[in-house]
Amino acid sequence: MRTLRTSHGADSRYAWTRLWIALALMTIGGAGMYSMAVVLPPLQAEFGIARGDASLPFTLTMIGFGFGGILMGKLSDRFGVIVPVMIGSVCLGLGFISASFVQNLFQFTAIHGLLIGVGTSGTFVPLVADITLWFTRRRGVAVAIVMSGNYLAGTVWPPLMQQFIDTAGWRATYMGTGLICLLAMPLFALALRRKPPAISGLAPAGAGARGASSNLERPLGFSPNRLQGLLCVSGVACCVAMSMPQVHMVAYCADLGFPAARGAEMLALMMGFGIVSRLASGWIADRIGGLRTLLLGAALQATALALFLPFDGLVALYVASALFGLFQGGIVPSYPLIVREHFSPREAGSRTGTVIMATLVGMALGGWMPGWIFDMTGSYRAAFVNGVAWSLVTAGIALFLLFRARPGWGLPTTPVVRSESRHPS
């Protein structure tokens, strides 16, 4: 049994190999999230539509991503991670290929919501939930690494797709992206067939359901569903703010008179620093817990968004983009850690999927709202202020939950992963 634990259990060499495979899958699947950032200007020009209307496909993508995450999480809990990943691969590939043939905005929007959004969820929620079950001592770092695939996708895909859009057009670019998803992703998915130790019984002592909280029936003094509801509200708020520069940076730069390629570079820079932020936040979360990491990220995100208000020069925008990526990358990875700390591991997929769905509803709303604000005001200034306000909502919820986690409520004062690390693997 000890040999099996060492070779295939939590924190094992196989767990780390599985982590890198999951990172590759999330990076490829992230094309579904970031394609709209570069296709928005040519789409607006081809169909002759307003900025707010051109933002709708991203909104539907995030809605499909969100609700698909709940479905994919349930499938992962029941059948294992490989089933939703395979479904996601096929949906993404067919979605990009189908979108390359559309003749109007309605068709493009529907495909993004029904195929690309749902397909992206298959390479996000199940992989994150699965990784939380394969690590105990380094769970924060592991979650941060796999979720860095989302930002690695934002670093790789926008400049790559922009280059092909400039030379071959957005339709040919979408076709090629779809073929990559169909051919590459199923090969990686085949390596994820093994059951996680927290489900199969190979987990170290204390890493099971009771290792996550002292009271799973009343986590933080709430019923599980009520706590999850608060996390969902927080997820919506933080991602309304987060998506504004991620979706509109290319268009914002074009409005300021800079080439679209500069905006794509800023987006890539933002995502690249987001990777650094996610890795650092994982290290931090292993020491201070998910809730404190969420509070820190929300406060820093509000600060970063405020930096866009007084500066609009090219160099200043590069700096602000880098700082935004560096400050906000740890927010979303905090939620799977909070779920793992306060809910049963047997509900990891569905609980994580629900909270991630809320963050993606926030991304959807935050992708559309700045376009609407721009159409109403003629600039993005009010949209940045709007983002700061939503970030402060998340910070307030995190503060409230930390207040509930005080010793007087009968809850543990040390992060779960630190207490679990005392058990040998």
C-alpha cells in the first residue's frame, strides 16, 4: 500500500506529472476565452455593429462556460475527469470551425455560447477540482499552477491569433484554432484516466472529507449552500472587474490611436504577469489560507484598475497592464481552495463548478458592461471606475467571512493545507 501511495498517491511524482498535463490542456482550451479579445475589432468592422453588440459573443461564451462548468463538474464527480475533458475538446474544436463559416452576429454569438463556452468549461472546472484531490501539502501551489494555464493561454493565444488575423483573416484563424483543439487535446486527456486518491481511498490520513473543515455541516457558521451563495456573489463581483481590461484592452488601445497589435501585446503582458501572480498566490495561500488570499487579491485588483484612470500613454498602459496582471492573478484560484477547505472532497467538482460558474457570469457581465458604458459615455473611464467598485464588493465579502472564521465561531484558525501537511504521504 505504501508503494502505491508513493507512486500514485497525493503529492506523488505521478500527481505532479498529471498537473503538467492538466496545465497543457487548460492552456489549449483557454483559446475559447481569449479569442474574442482579438476578434472583436474585425468582427465589429465586418458586421457593422456597435461595440456593445460586438461584446455579446464574449458574454454568451462566459455564460456557456459558467453553466457548462456546473455540468462538467457533476460529470467529473461521477465519471472522472477524462469524460468532461473529452467533451470539452470536441465542443471547442467544432465551435471554432463552425464559427469560421457564420454569416451574421447571431450565428457567431450562438456558437460561442453553446459550443465554445461549454467546451472551454470542460478544460477548466474538472481539471481544477481534480487537482485539489491529488495534493495536500502543496495544494495551493498545485491549484495555482494548473489555473495558470488560463493565463498562459492569455499570453499565447492573443498575439498568435492577432498575427494570423492580420495575415489570413479571422475566419481562417478560427478554423486553424479548431483543428488544433480537435487534434491535440484528446491526446493529453488520455493520460488522466487514473482515479484521484481522495476518492479511491489512497489519500493520506486527514485529507478526506473531515480534513477540510471542523464542521462540514456548518462551514464558517453557515449552511453549505448559504456559504456557497456568498462565494458566488463574491465571484460575480471580482470578475465583473477583472474582465474589463481583459476583454477591452485591444479596443481601448485602438480608441486611443495605438495599433491593435499594441493592445494584443498589453493583453499578453497582462496574462504573463498573471501567471507570476497565480504561482505566488498559491505559495501564499498554502500559508495564510484561501480567504485571506482572496481578500488580498481583491484589494490589489481595485488598486490596479484605479491606475488606468490617470494614465493613457503607451508606456504607462504597458506598466498598468503588467501591474493589473500581477495584482489580480490570485483571485479566482482562491475559490477552489476555499471550497476544498470547507466542503467535502466528494463534492469538489460540483461545488467548484458552481462557484466558477459565478465567476464566469461575472466575466460575462463584465465583458458586456464596459462596451455598454462606452456606448453611453464615449470613453472607458467610467468603466474603470465601475471595475474598482465591484472589486471592493469582493473585498468586503472576504472580510466578512474572515470575521466569521475567528476562533469564537469554533472554527480552525490555521489553513487546512498546513494542518494536513503534518500527515505523511
